[in-house]
Amino acid sequence: MKVLVIGGDGYCGWATSLYLSSRGHDVTIVDSLGRRAWDREHGLDSLVPIASTRRRLDEWSRATGREIRFEHVDVTDYAAFSRVVCDTQPEAIVHFGQQRSAPFSMIDREHAVRTHLNNTLGNMNVLWALHEHAPQAHLVKLGTMGEYGTPNIDVEEGFITIEHNGRSDRLPFPKQPGSFYHLTKVSDSDQIYFTCRVWGLRATDLNQGIVYGTYTEQTALSAALANRYDYDHIFGTVLNRFCVQAALGHALTVYGSGGQTRSFLDIRDTVRCVEIALENPAREGEYRVFNQFTEMFSVEELAERVARVARERGMTCEIAHLTNPRTEREAHYYNCVNTNLRSLGLEPTLLSDETIAGLIALAGEHAARVDLRLIPPRIEWRPKAEAGQGAPAVA
């Protein structure tokens, strides 16, 4: 089918674009390259070198004989984006084109506002473009498990049946977002649900857990097709940070007690989940939610596992606990349902010692590119008067 991938130059978007192209879909990427600009703004860089967008696309064409078109368009520019939708007439739109970092959104007022403008305005533009120019197209939107927070009940897939005063209804699951970024994702879900009810759009909201890994069959074809490996305090993910620290012989930095439990999945499952959603589209007027993850770990469990894998390979690896810069529960109940994607054929790729060892080895290969100043947390969720001196730096 004809698929528009918004944010196709980013981490999940790039892997998904290549995967869908390899499966025979007609792929067009829409991207403002904003993520590359944010890296430059904050002095960040992927641990693994990332080629220019043009170089990436040329290499994909050379390696596979398949073409992925690219539109340098900001989704917040409605005129430009709607032109792309009109020209391509997509059968599906996969929407990754958002600022996806909770710490970025908590830096200050400006970054919070920029996150809302990019994410909320961009999502509304996508919905209006579908409504006006491609009403039959299926929207597959990347949400986040972080919308739910950590309630003291099981997290269902988007909806929950409530009984109150002798009556019952099926309602959206209550949301407890933990950052301004997560607030935008809640707003996205509300917007999409509303337009499906009112305009008859069809949409699948993929509430994704924390993604790890850089390897897919497609990105492995060439160094020019490599995907991102973010380890810094703004865009880096916890497993990446631990693996980089292990490779360099530094203590693994756990925020607080480490009891924070989150959901995780391999990047190879991310691309497969998107494909499953595309192959089994929502009906007209249907808004559905798939909780997109395969496993749940506490931060402490993850640190202990990385440390064990590193030690088994002859490395010295300790665990250090830092003052938590975030406002979050460090010990809580966490049990999430994820049956929809499994029922449609997802076969989970579980986190293995080999995957962890591979991420540590990859960090070791690029150790000279690591900037240790970018690892310690610098962004406080709490007001400065309450935060005190913040987390200690890592040597």
C-alpha cells in the first residue's frame, strides 16, 4: 500500500520506513529533520554515526533497488503537509513525527511550549489533512505507555469498563502523564478519538513502551543505514545508558531506588507491530488502542541484568543510585495488558543476554564518541527550591 511515514528520519521512523519498503510498500517519508536540529542545539549526537538523510536514502536504493521518497516538510506547516497528502493520496499514515523526550519537555517553559506546539499542533494538522484530503486512510499513531502513569490497577488497552451508581460504560482509561511530553500524547489520543467519533476517521493508537536496540535486518545492510543509539540525559533511554556505562567501566546510574517499573520492546518488534496494524486496519469511525510492549522490568532489575552480562564478559561493573531528578513513584504496582497485538500475530522478541552484550560491544566500538558530560541528569522535574543541588555528577 501507499504509506506516508511522518518522522521517518528518526529512530523508530527510520527502522519502520526501511522495513515497510522491504515488504513491498510504497513509502514516502515526511520529516522536518527537527531531531537533528535539537541534537545540534544541545550538543548531542548518536553514539553510532548517522548518515545524512540523502545518503541514507541513496544507500537504501543502491542496496535494495527500492526507492523511498522524501519530503522535507514540517508537520506543523499545514499548507505544506496537506499538499503532500494530496499528492501522495496515502492509504495509511504512520505518525512518528513528534518531540519524544520527557526530559526535553521539562527543561524550561520554552521547551515545554515547543513540545506542545510540535506535537499537539502537528497531530491536529494530520487529522485535518486526513479529514479534508484522505478520509479513508488509516492513521497509525505512535502513542506511549507513559500516558497511563502508574495506577494501582491493571492498565487495560485504552479503555476500561466503569460501573457507577448502578450504571456502566466503556470509557477511555484514566491518564496520569508524568511530563509535559506525556501530556501532549494524552492530548493526541483525545484528538484522535474525537475525530474518529465525529468525522468517521479510522485510527490505531500504538501505546509503545521503551524501545531498545539498533539492529534490524534492514539497518544492518550498510553502515550508511545505521539507526540511532542515544545515551544522553535528554534523548537517551535507560538501557542504552547502562550499556554505554558498562562498556566504559563506569557505574550504572539508577535514579532513586530503581523500583520504577516500565514496559519495553525490541526495535524489531516495533516495526512488526506497525506492520500488523497496517495489515489489520481499523474500521471506519473506529479508534482502537494497542499497548505495544513485550516485557516489563524495574530500572533496578535492568541495571542488575546489564551488570551481570558485563561481569560475565570480564568487565568491572557496579551500580550507583543517584538522587532522582524526576517526580515519580519509585515503588508501585504495575501490570499492563498487551493482548491485542499478540492476538493478531506478534511473536515477541524478548530481551536476551546476547542483545545486551551486543549493545555493550557496540558502545565499546564507538567509545571514542562518548561524551561523559552528557550522561548525568541535569533536568529537574521539581521546582528549583525543592530540587536542591540535584543529582551528583558521574566521574
